[in-house]
Amino acid sequence: MDRKNIAIIFGGCSPEYEVSLNSASAVIEHVNNDLYNTILIGITKEGEWLRYFGEADKIRNNTWFEEGCNPVAFSQSRSIHGFYEFSEGSSSITFVDAAFPVLHGKNGEDGTVQGMLKLAGIPFVGCGILSSAMCMDKDIAHRIAQSSGVRVPISISADRTMLLQDIFNMAETLRYPVFVKPARAGSSFGITRANSRPELEKAILYAFEYDSKIVVEENIDGFEIGCAILGSDNLILGEVDEIELQTGFFDYNEKYTLNTSKIHMPARIDKVTSDRIKNTARILYNALCCTGFARVDMFLTPKGEIVFNEVNTIPGFTAHSRYPNMLRGVGLSFASIVDRLIRMAMEK
Ligand SMILES: Nc1ncnc2c1ncn2[C@@H]1O[C@H](COP(=O)(O)OP(=O)(O)O)[C@@H](O)[C@H]1O
Ligand SMILES: [Mg+2]
């Protein structure tokens, strides 16, 4: 049987470039090479698209672009169903059966790359254009979640065209502490917990460094819980996990070092609560039109209320990331998750 060509797209013109390198190298190491021929396409931080021929290790340590990469350009022509590759003054065409964008955040997880692949007629792993774009925008995602009947933090949103004084005043209608966030970012970039007016003003200016739109939210007491979902029609839900924080919030440093925080998988909750969380995660996944896979993040309050936080349509995907760990809890290995994702994309 012919092996199918799977383009794994990594890196990205995004602050989460490095996170993608770690996820993508893990994915590459777990692809079934008997079934699939992986074609590695790296996007540099500057947004250059290059075909890479080396090992996953050099992706992980960010030296992949140092050796013999060729510039590539995906074709919008469905007859080509792949990309042009440029080398030594000539070009060639490579057919792609399906693509797996392992990109986090801006210009990758937000519907842009999905739009390009859709136009090219290339099936791809994960959520579609609309779902990716909605989940990327914390303001829009909150509105959809709320309309599906799930509680969301009280929040305000603002964009750069508004007067700063108006934004400060509007944000101050919420009770301190508040969370100030870029509307479309990830890995906690640009997020501050503000306890006072001076902190709030600084936090808003800081969030605007990451995006032209921001959200300010009330603080939700309790702990953070997540649910991994795989599938489009028949959904597989992973075990619920729980983040135990010692101080502050789950910021970039904590996410990738777990210095003071701890992830409990499964969460330290009873079965009834876990089932309620899974059910809410399923409602949110469907409301936000997710397909393929996503990680639904919520809060569980001391009163047992479930509050929406966000949906990550391309969640962290290293061998020790939350998403594969939650699915390991229901018996799926990392390799079988990768295999199912690719198969689902090909069946589209
Ligand atoms: N409303 C909130 N109440 C309490 N903690 C929050 C709230 N919003 C965010 N956080 C904390 O900030 C972290 C990052 O926020 P999140 O919205 O998940 O952004 P990102 O997309 O960068 O992960 C969360 O994991 C949580 O620790
Ligand atoms: Mg988050």
C-alpha cells in the first residue's frame, strides 16, 4: 500500500513558536511511518515557509532552519493539492494527502492556516476555520459559551480604537482582582492579574502589546479543570484533569516548568462532578463547532459551579502535555491519538 503524504506544519509567526516546536517534534516522533510519509514544513518566526528534511531533535532545539531547507508555497489550485518547492533555481510540486498544523496561537491556531488549507482542498487535522477563529478570540468564545447555557466570567472587551480612559473606567466596573488579557493570544502571554486601578491601567497597556483587542474578566475562585476531546461525531472524552496552583495564576513559566503548580490527572473530584464537567465540555465543544480535537478549559468553583475559561483548538502536544495525558486516562496512547487524528482528517 502506498504511504500517504502527511504535511506536518510547525513553528509559526506567533509568540508561541517555541511551544509549537516542542509539540511538533513529539507528534513527528509518534507518526506511524508504515502508513504515513511525513513531510515537514517549518514556518520561521518571521513567517517564512520552509521544507525541512532533518530529525525532530533539531526542531525541538530550534536549529532546524540551519541546514538545507527549501522555500515552499502552498498552491490554491485543487489540482495541485500540495505545494511548490523551490531549489537551485527550479521548482517542483509535492502532492499532500492531508496536513497536520501543529501550530499554537496567532497565524496558525486561529483559522488562518486552516483557511489556506481549505482553499487548497487539502484535508487537515483539527478544527475548521470558523471554530478556530471563534476559539482564538476569548471575547467571541465567551459569547458563544454563554449562549449555550454555560456560565462565563463577567467581562468587558475593548479595542485600540477606544479611548484608554474609557477602557479603564469600563474595566473598573468589575470587582478586583481582574484578569486582563489580549483577546487573541495563548500560553498566558500578555496576561496580568490586576488588584488596583494603577495595576489595571498598566495591565491594559501591556495586553495591547500583544493584540489590538483585549478582555478584562472577573476573577473566578476555585480551581482550573480541563477536558480533552477527540472526534467530530462520536466524541471520545478524556479524564478530567486539575491544576493545583500555589500562588498567582497559570502563567507561561508555570505552564512549562510546573515549578510550584501541579497537574492532577485525574482531577481529585468525585465521579458525579467529573461527569458534569465532561458534559459541559461536550456542550462547549459542540457550541464552538469544534471538530477533530480540542482541550476545553474550565473552572470549578468552591460551590461546585462550572465556569468556562477557553477552548484550545491545537492544545499543547508534547508527550507530557495535558491533552494526551487526559486521553491516556481513558486508554489512548500518544501514537494512537496521532493516528486517529490523521485518519479523521483523511476521512473528511
Ligand atoms: N477569570 C479568571 N479567573 C481566575 N484565573 C484566571 C482567569 N482567567 C485566566 N486565569 C488564569 O490565567 C491563566 C491563563 O488564562 P487563559 O485565559 O487560559 O489564557 P491562555 O490562552 O494564555 O492560556 C489561566 O490558566 C488561569 O490560571
Ligand atoms: Mg489557557
